[in-house]
Amino acid sequence: MAVVPWIAGAGLIAYAYTGSGYVISVVNFALIYTIFVTGLNLFMGYAGQVSFGQNAFAAISGYASAVLTTTYGWSPLTALPVGIIGAVTVAAIVGYPTLRLKGHYLAMATLALGLIAYEIAVEWDSVTAGYMGISGVPPMGVAGYEVYSDRQMLTMLLIVAGLTLAAAAGIRHSRLGRAFVAIAGSEDAARALGINVARYKLMAFLISAGFAALAGSLYVHVVGFVSPEVFGLHMVILAFTMLYIGGIGTIMGPLIGAVIINVLPETFRQFADYQDLVYGTALILILIYMPKGLAGLADLWRRREGGS
């Protein structure tokens, strides 16, 4: 049972490599969202905090990459780390006071952060071009070599998403990850164990912001375009749906959720008008019957096998 996601993933990748450019594009978007949701999973699944504002960090890095490459002629490989550093810096500035809040107060504060980033992208017309957006963003590349074709982008995103999941697995099994899990269980108990709760919550927030920023920059360089709608509230809803369907707090959950949410709408395109209804229904059912998502089915299967 545990190998089913790996077999399905390998089959999907093989199909994407032999499929059309459209199929590859769908898988590429799934891999970008895998990176984004992995960061969200670190903050929500591991550390047990709530954030509705991860799209703000993706927007900061995405716009930084777009502006630096199209207006100032920077190379994408130079613009990307600058965008990530900028997003993490903003996360540090707003995270220090914001993370003192708890529960729905923290959720509302982070939601406001995402809305502020969206309004800045709309109103700062001289830099972001407002609703018109910025087009002509160059693809990733190094030393004159550009990752231009769909299959080259698929290979690049596979490597980056794989490294992202490996990093998340490493964090989960490290002292840092164990501190996150302890905080998620009980902040008072973690504090009694000598864990600096405020510092570790800020670290989880910064790491998740870095993952979101990486996904934001990659999206802009893969698509070649950025506008405020790209990083709007719809991105937050999609990410939450992916995280809970795939399996919050699990390592493979972000990948499973991102693939399902990106592939299924294309498979059932005739029902596109009911997409949000399906997302909402799926979220409710998953939260009730599978709180660990699809990635938790393997554990459930092992427990049943062990009990039989």
C-alpha cells in the first residue's frame, strides 16, 4: 500500500514525458504547487500554526524576479535568490509581532498580509503594471543556456520539487522538526521542555515563506507572466485543498494533493463550473473521514494489517 503513491507518481511522470505539451504543463504546475504546499505543510502540519498569507511571499518573490529580469536585465538565476531573500526578510519583519497571536487571530493577521500584498500588486502600477501584469519574463537558465522547452522545465521542476521534499523530510526528522511537532502538540508543554516557542515558530514561518517564495519565482519564470490574480486568494484556497487532501503533516501529502488537484480538473473539464463546490465538498469529507489525507491511508492500512 505504501508504494502505491510512488508507482502512481512514476507512471504520471513517464506519461508526462511522452505526452503533449499541455499534459507537461499540467504536471509542471503540480510540481510548482508541491513546493508551495510543502512550505505551508511545515508551518501548519509540523508546527501546528495557521497561515492564510503564504501567497504574499510567493507574490513578493515572483514580482521581484519579473521586475529584475524584464526591467533591469538581471539573469533569472540571480533574480531568484534576491526575490527569496526579500520575501524571507518581509516574513521576519511581520512574523515577529504576528506570531505572538494564536488561533483565529493569527489566521486573520496572515490573511490580511496576503490581501495587502495583492493590493500593492494592483496599485503599484509603475512597478507591477497593475492588472495588466508583466509579460516576457525569461525562463530559467545559466551561462547562456535557457530551460526553454516544456520537457526541460519538467526536468528542472522535478529536481527542485524532489529536493524540496527531501529537505522537508530532513527537517521533520531533525531536532528542529521535533521541536515543531512538540509546539504543535502543546506550546505550554514544549515551553516546559525548554523549547523557545517564539523562536521556533518564527523559524517555521521563515522556512515556509522561503518555500513559497521559491515557488512564486519558479512560476513566473515557467509561465513568463505575472499579474495580481496569479497570487490571489484563489491560490490560498487551492493550497489548503491540496494540503488536506494529500495529507497535512505528512511528507508526501503536498505532492499527492498537488497532483490530484491539478490533474482532476483537466480530466473532468466539463464540470469546471462546479470546481469550487467539488473542492469544498472534498475538503469537508477529507476532514471528517481522513484527517491525515490520502497519504495517511498507508498508515491506516498498516494498522489494520497489524491488527488482523
